[in-house]
Amino acid sequence: MLNAFGGRGHSALPPGRKTMLDTLSTWGTLFTILVAGYFLLQFLGKTGGPSRSSTVPPAADPLDFGSAKTGPPPAPSVPSDVRLASDRGVEQQSLAFAKTRQALAVARADDVTRLADECLAEIAAFDATVQPLLAGDDGKKVAGDPIQLARFRAVYEKDRPGKDVAERMRRAATDLIAPVRASQTIAKDASNPSDQVSGELDRLATQLAGLKRVWEQDRRTVDAVVADAKRGKQPAAAQTLDQAVRADAEAEALALATATEKERAKVRAEMKEKQVREAGELERKIEEAKIEKLRSTKLAEADRIQTDAGITAQKGKDVVADEKAKVERERLRKKAQTPEVKQALAPLLTPGYHQPFRYKAGALGIERTAKKQPVSFSRLQEVGALEQTIQGLGELADITGSRDDDVRPRLKLPDYTSWWSTSQQEKIQKVQDLLIELGPTLVEEGLLSK
């Protein structure tokens, strides 16, 4: 050990004191090294060393020997940026779903608009086909053939929705979809179209498709009428088709008025005859009362007279019943010949090559026949088309609207009875009621096949 003057000499401290100093010196050196290392680590961390995650707890202070904590570390908390990202994802999914619903609704509205335009075009095509016929040579050919004239009148005078209905449906679709189109143009608009809007658009599409088919089928029927008239052997009429239609309608109206007046005259005559009979009967009863009162001794004769009167009255009742039945048959026959009935039953009365039948499996079928004739009344009964149920109406609608029958006028209704409107059901119900009332008479008159 060096002395105070730099030389080596003996220490003046006692041996025990020297050992303690050496120990303190050693501990001081270690303490200095630890402090220096701590500040060196802090410096390296700030100037590019590996950064500590905010979720990892800081290392224990090397100088704080008594501050160490025991037990498990606290659970890590969810960072705020993760929560924000999750919320943003949910919002984007909702927006994408709403935009898809908006696009589908707009596309459906475009379909309705397209159907309305096609329907209007079909109506215009029908007018373009019919109007030249009314005054042209082809129309005169139709006017010269009574059968083709009747077919043309059935289509020409048919009651069907027109241009105004199609335009109204088109405007309705445009008004319904306007708020949805406005929402579609706003990028962050996440409003969903109402189910009522989608349902109404579907209903408009169904009605427009049916209306288009009606006008298209009627136009094709007119084309078929012209083609059949040209192939026929009947000469062309001198008057135009428009004049022939008017004259034919006036003749039917006159015939109906004449028949009605004759029926009224007959009823009046029957009522007068009945009054005469009743007056005679009353007079007879009075006379019998006088005989009973004045000639009590001839009761047996009076009884015989009364018995004979009863027989006569029964015979009179039978005659009246026969006359009533005759009047009813005549009424049905005349009703069967009216233009209203012929027009309503044109899909069945018009001669054609198709007849209904029932497959062995039970399904309704339409088969082609070799003979051109009206629809068979007995077959209508066999397939259940005259049953007064919704199923019976459905069978009758299938028969009168079958696309296989390309000769007879068609009565087009939606394919399923649940799609029918009230007016559509009442239209096919009218056809069934007429068949039930007039079926046998129509067969007798040759208007329906047996």
C-alpha cells in the first residue's frame, strides 16, 4: 500500500479497520457500475434501441430494491384504435347491405318501367294493326266472312285496360322509387327500402306483364282473322269493316229488342188468360155456393161437380207448368243467342282443334282433335270446370286461357288463383255461371259441342 508521499510503506490503520475500508470500497465500485449501466440502458432506449410496448409494464428500477411487487400482472386493456376499427367495420357492412337493397329496388323499378313501355308499345301495335283494317281492302275481306267478322268483333269490342292504365302504373313505379334513388346518390345514406315498396313494385310488374300478354294475344288474333279471311272462299264485302261492325251490332240490338217485345206480349197474354181463369173460377165457386144453399137435396150432385172441378183444376195446373217450362226454354234459347253471351263465351263457342281432358294421374290436359268444333260441354263437366269452387274456376281459366289453343280467343288470367284480382275472378265466374245456366241450351243450339 502506498503512503501519503507516493512510496510504499506500512499502513498506519489497524488491521480490522483496513478490512472494513476495503469492503466499502468494493461496494462503492459495484454501486457506481450499476448506476452507470442503468443510465446507459436509458440512453440506448431513447436513441433507437428496441421500444417497449405500451402494454408491457416497465422494468423494475435497479436502484429500488424494496419496491418489487408480487402477484400476477394486470390484464391487458383493449386499445382504443382496435375498438374504432371494429365499429368502422360494422358501419361499413351496414352501409354495403343498405346500398345493395337500394340497387335491387331501383333495378326492380326499372323492370316495371320497361314492362310499362313494352305494354304501351303493344297497345300501339294493336292500334296500328286494327285501324288500317277498318277502312282497307283486307278489312272488307273480313267483313265478307260472317265467322271472321264475329271473331274480329269479339276482339275489337273487348273490354280491357288501355293506355291510361299502363301509364298510371308507370308513374306509380317512378313515384315509389324516387326516394330510394335519392338515397342511392348519397354515399353514406344507409336507409333500407321498405318491404311495402318492393311488394308494390312486384304487384305492378305482374299486372303489367298480364296486360301486355292480353294486348299481344288480341293483336295476334286479329292477324289470324285476317289470314283466315284471305284464305277463305267468301268474297270481300262492298262496305268497309268499320261499317260492317256497326251494321252487325245494330242488327243484333234490333233482334234483341224485337225478341224482348215478343216475350213481353206473350207474358201479357198469359197474365190476361190467368185473370180470365181466376174470374171464371170465382164465378163457379159462387154458383156452387148458391146451389148448396138452394138445393140442399142435391148434395151428392154438388160433390160430383166439385170433384170434376178439382180434376179440371189439376189439368189446368199441368198446362200452366208446361207453358212455364216452354217459356223458360225459349228464354234460355234467346239468351244463348245474345251478343253478350257469345262474347263472354267466345273462348269456348269459337270452333277450334283443342278439347280439355283429364290425365289418368289427375292433371288437366288440352288435346288436339281432328275435327274443328266448339268446346265440348260434357268434357267441361268431366274435368270439373263447372264445379262452383275456386279449383273449378281455376280449371275453367286454364281451359279458356291455354296457350296451346291458337284458334279461339283467349281469356288470359294470372297463372295462380291467388294472384287474381276481384274483377278477374268475377270475369271467369261470369263465364262459369253462363255455362251452368245455358250449357244444355248451348248444346241444343249447336253453339257448344255435346
